Amino acid sequence: MADLAPAALRGTAFGWFNLTGGLLLLPASLLFGALYQGAGALAAFGFSAACALAAALLIPTWALRGTRSATPRRGAI
């Protein structure tokens, strides 16, 4: 998060990140519980794995699209 947001807006970026994550945890938990009870553990964990894979594939194409040409900060690995 810190590397994606401008220095002046880092606090705001972290706030929005945690707000959206917190708001989406309840529906995600409800959906997982419904899948677990209705279709079983394999369906619930399979759906979770598919969502994680989709998120991992979207990171390079969406979240990091403007950071590749930027020069690394001093001390960054």
C-alpha cells in the first residue's frame, strides 16, 4: 500500500484499504458459510481458492500498472 500511494495520501490510502476490507469480510464470511453448508467443504474452499487466484492474477495487471516505470526508492530491494 505504501508504495502505491503518494506520500501525502498514504494515511488516506491505508484508511480506504482497511475500510473496504472490513466491509467485505462480512459478506465473504456469509457466502463461505452458505457454500459450506449447502455444497460442502470442497466447494467452499474451492471457491475461495479461485477468488485468491483471480486476485493474484489481477495484481500485476491492475494494481501495479503504473509502478513499473517508476524508479525504486532509496533502500528498496
